[in-house]
Amino acid sequence: MPTIKDVARIAGVTPTTVSRVINNRGYLSQNTKQKVYQAMDQLNYSPNAIARSLFSKKSGILGIILPDLRHPFFAELAGYIEFYANQSNYKLLICNSNHNATKEKQFVDLLKSNQIDGLVMASHTLDVDEFARLEYPIVTFDRIIDQFPYVCSDNHQGGVLAAEKLISLGCKKVGHICGNLQLDLLSNQRSWSFIKTMKEHGIEPIIIQTGNDVFDYSHYEELITPLFRDHPDVNGIFTTSDILAAYVSRVCNNLGIHIPKDLKLIGYDDVPLSTWMIPQLSTIRQPMREMAERIVQLLTNVQTRQHYNANIFDVEFIKRATS
Amino acid sequence: MPTIKDVARIAGVTPTTVSRVINNRGYLSQNTKQKVYQAMDQLNYSPNAIARSLFSKKSGILGIILPDLRHPFFAELAGYIEFYANQSNYKLLICNSNHNATKEKQFVDLLKSNQIDGLVMASHTLDVDEFARLEYPIVTFDRIIDQFPYVCSDNHQGGVLAAEKLISLGCKKVGHICGNLQLDLLSNQRSWSFIKTMKEHGIEPIIIQTGNDVFDYSHYEELITPLFRDHPDVNGIFTTSDILAAYVSRVCNNLGIHIPKDLKLIGYDDVPLSTWMIPQLSTIRQPMREMAERIVQLLTNVQTRQHYNANIFDVEFIKRATS
């Protein structure tokens, strides 16, 4: 089995430098990193979590900043990340940010002070400046920040799929319910691609945005109800989450609109909620398990991090009873 | 403001002993602890998280072992615990145990090696022997282990409330769906008190247990369906979780049984899912926020831990559309 000294010899650097590259510590030129990565590839040298801990001070803890653990999508994602982290001998520290930038910054400081070994950024409150030029294992979710690898579902593909399904089902008057389209989130591509595809078919969707706090459900019902009052002929809706779809389903039930007879409904995520709803929700499935596995690999394996910057996962249309 | 030296003087011990009592470290006689607690009470001395960290090595991390983060109740509970932990300057480390005793034991070892400062046991896989005589801040949830303080909702009250509601609604043939009644869990008191109250009214409930893995939803539907085949006259059901109620609702929808006309349904927990269901679920509400706050107090404040061993929280019947 190749050792760190073999890597150093082939790369023409010291073992200490190899260790710094592996652990992403201190200033390292792109050229030095490249030489070390090539030597590692050549020798098929793969430092694992346990091996790394032998020559570096590791906490054995990964951190995740997410908007709200109570949101089913993030509970699923965190649950799977914890599963894969555990398989690599890491524990998971949770920051339920609720858009609290101070709290998020404290988590970044944990990374700077070596109290955690890697960080998943699945919330988007902190200013990009807090991260830029940080030489630490960071993975972002549904957002691109500087040089960090990012993970997301193929939001473009999801928006197109949802549009094509509604069109093929004969929907002529279509609504779209989403978060805040002003934010710089990859997930907003679901909306842009849905809208574009609809327009290409001569349909101008009615768009309802939940505003800044997409995780405050209390106003969903009053936000959605006017759509049906102002446009009683709406017969197809795509929402950017399954929870939003659950609220559409509830409003329709209140108003006596029958799903799927009067209205076709498609959600996004495929959290368990989509099968707990009546009728069960047709949705665009994000492969949460696979995304979580990649996130943990990116944080714990320097070679994965080097080779995969954009980690975009295929989505799938799951047909259930609302379409 | 009183200092640790004042407490030591009044208790007739050294400041080091006071520190050990506060941090629950090393062997301490019950008599010594009592003297220190009394002196702290007398002086109204309250060591907070920050003050404690000045004279003891603290990680600033609390741990929670729970069965499954993907279960809405535990996602809620963990979300609230994270919130209150943060208010006391603690972070939250999550162990999604999935009945994996080895994984749970690793978390107990973190406590023994001072890598976490306190532990919530909300899963029940590990043998009691792993905990007995541990002199560390541990709080159990829905289970009693030795001397540790425990937190639960008033499961007895919840079972009685559910029974009385179904009886007052005129239900004569009643079903009850729960976990595994052989396990030594406080939550099983929901079932025992429900059954007892029903019997006192001359009704013998039909009981369906999910078996050992209450968190594996995949078999719920086939478990519940025979209840209606074998007992088509069932007109009232109490489930020990809102998720179980969601599956009852789905099965009834499949079978053309109308809720609440043909069947009254009451759940337990009051997670957001209960308002996402159609019809919205009547349920017994556990005060999750208050329970989470107490859990954090018990782990971070030695006086709370001293004064409250049994922490049983009132439940409330929430009337919605299924009853």
C-alpha cells in the first residue's frame, strides 16, 4: 500500500506538504496541489478518515447548516448525511439556522478552529464574503459559492419535466408556486425552466412566490387561495416543494376543486409526505440518499473533492394520484 | 454576585469539590452533593454555561440519540432542542440510531471522554447497563433509566383523553393502533390508559401493534387494512402517533370509509403533518417546545437537574376535522 512518503517523493514535495494538501490547511499554490493530486492518482493513494487522523488533528465531526430541521426535505437530507457520515466514522453537528446569520457564522468559526472537519452549507443567509478564500472542506447545497464544490438536483431538468407532464395532460391554464425568485439559488432554476418550457408551448403561467420566508407555512393558505379566486379556470399547478403542494391540495379541498379531475398537481422533492397525502402526490424526485452520500464523500475524501466540482443529480417524475 | 468560593465556604467543602458537583465529575457522596446544592440554593448561585466553561473543560456540545430524524416527531423535537441549546451557547450533535446499539454506545463514549457535555436519550436500543451509575448529565425521553431525570408527555392523560373523546362521540366499536406494547417505554402508557378507560365503559378495543420497528412505515398499510375487513363496524380509532393516523386515513380512503362520518380518528403528537392531512387530524398535542426547553435546562443547569427528576408535561386535545 503506498504511503504518504511515496506520494511526496513522486510529487517532489515534503510529506508535510502532502499532509497539508490532503487536509486543506495553510496556503498552497494550485501548482503544488496539482502535483500532489497527480501523485496520489498515480499511486492510487486514498487517505481515509482514520488514516488522516493519524497525522492530523481531527475532530471527527462534520457540520451542516440548514434552514429548518422541521422542514421534511431537510430532515430527510440531514438524516441521510448522518447515515453516510457515520459510515466514514464522522458525527454530524446540526445548525438549524432559521436565517440567523450570526448563528451560521459561529459554525464557520468552528471550521476555522478545527472543531469540525467539514461543513455543508444548505442555508443561504450568510454573505458570500464569509466563505470566499476559505481553505477548508466546504460543500454548498443548491447554491454556488466561489470555488467550493456544490451539490444539487438537476433543477433545470425538473422544471422541464413538470412542464411537459402538465402539457401532456392537457393543462391550458397553469399556475406555479415557488419561493423567492430574486434569491441566487440553484433551486430557482426549477421555476425558470418550468416557465420557459410553458412559454414555448404558448402558455403564460401564473406565478405565486412565497416571499423571503419560504419556511413559514402559516401564510401559505391565504397566499394560494386567491389564485383560484382570480383564475377559476386554472387546471394545472407545479410547486417547487411537496409541502407547497400539500397546501394547494388543502385549498382545493376547501374550495371543492377535485384533484386530479379538475386540477393536475405536481410537487418537487418526493419526501414521505407525498405518500401521506390524499390523493397521493405526483412529484419530481430528488435522489436524496445519493446526494447525501456524495456530500459526505466531498467532505471526507480529498480526491472526490478535487474531481467533482459540480455535482448535479438526475431527477425523476414519480406518477401518483394527482396527475 | 456570589462566587464558587462562597458556595464552598457555606457548604464546608473546597471550591474544587463544588466544581465537581456542578460538573458531575468523579465520585461524590450524596451527602456532599446535598450540602453543595443547599449552599447554592441559599446563595442563589446559578452557574451558567459560560461561567462553567471558565473552570472546566467543556466542549459546548450536547448530543441526542434518537430513533430516526426522518420521523416528523423527532425532527420537531431535535429542531426545538437545537434552538434552546443554541440559546445556552451549546451546539447539537445528532445520532440517528436506527436501533443500532453500537452507534448509540459510541455516543455514550463521547460523553465519557468529555467530547460532549450532556446527552439526550430518545432512543431505547441500548441496554440499561450501559448507563447505570454514569455520573454524567443524561436526560431520557419517554423512558426511565435509574437515577436520570426523564421527560415525557403525560401519556396516561393522553390515553384517557382520547378514550373519553371517542366515547363522547358515540363510538361503540373501537380500534387502537400502537407500537410494541412489550417494550418498557413510557409512551406505551398511552395505550394502557386508553384500553383501561374503554373497558371501564364496557368497550373492548381491537389492538394492532406495529411490532418492533415502529419507524418502518412500509408495512403500515397492510397492517391496518385487515382491521376494517375483520371489523367493518369499527367507528372510532386512536393511534399513538400522527403518522399512524395518516395511514389509517389513507386506508379508509382506499376502502371508501368516510372520515369523520363513518369513522372518528384521533392521533397523538400534533406534528405539522396533522394539519397537512385531508381531513385535518384531531390529535393529542405533546408540548414539544416546552419539553425541549426543559431537556436543555436539565442538561445545562445542575439545579434544574437536582430539582426535577420526573418531567411530565400536560397534553391537550386538539379538535380538527377527523372527530
